[in-house]
Amino acid sequence: QVQLVESGGGLVQPGGSLRLSCTVSGFTSDHYAIGWFRQAPGKDREGVSCISFGDGRTWYAPSVKGRLTISRDNAKNTVYLQMNSLEPADTAVYSCGIDPNWSVRTIMAMCPMEWRYDYWGQGTQVTVSS
């Protein structure tokens, strides 16, 4: 059974930092992508960042580029999202998902397309407020 477990969310002041973790179990493949998505109240879920697990290529939404960094620890089957200079607009439930059909030939622009993802975690709340 495939499971994704997110952690690391919380309440932080504007300008603060958080590190989210997404740990994957029950999924074995050499080629897949992990994506971080977020959904704010009243808004659609949007792709924030993703990483190609096989070759490490990354993608970031323009709204977070330069503030968020995605990384992976293959030994721990974990993807991290380091979030710096957080803004109130970053407040949302953050979820990670697996794109199991990813390959080294898939272009990174495909990464934030939600329909590609088959498995999801339960989400972790990030609230940026003073």
C-alpha cells in the first residue's frame, strides 16, 4: 500500500521559515516525481514545486521561486520543502503526491499538472500570520 506522510507544518510569522517533509512508503520505482501542492481556502489546489526522483531535476512555481527549495533524501524516501521568507499568501494546506508515470524524458513543465498524480498524502497546514 502506497503511503505519503507530510509533516512540518505550523504557524509562523511573516518572514519566517518552515521545512516540510514528505515520506513515501510502499512505492518502488526508479523513475517518478514528487510534487508539492497547496490549497488555500476558497482556491483551487496549485502546484508549488516538484522534483524528479531519479535525476533530481526540479521545478518551482513563479510565486515561490527563490524562497522555496525542494530536495530529496533517497535513502529515507523523503522529499523536503524548505520554505523561507514566508508570506501570508503562502497560507494553505500543503500536500505531496507521486507522479508514477514520470520519466527522464518528461519535461519539467509537466510537473505541476495535478492529473498526473495518483497518490496523495493527507496534507499539513501552513499558516503565516503575525
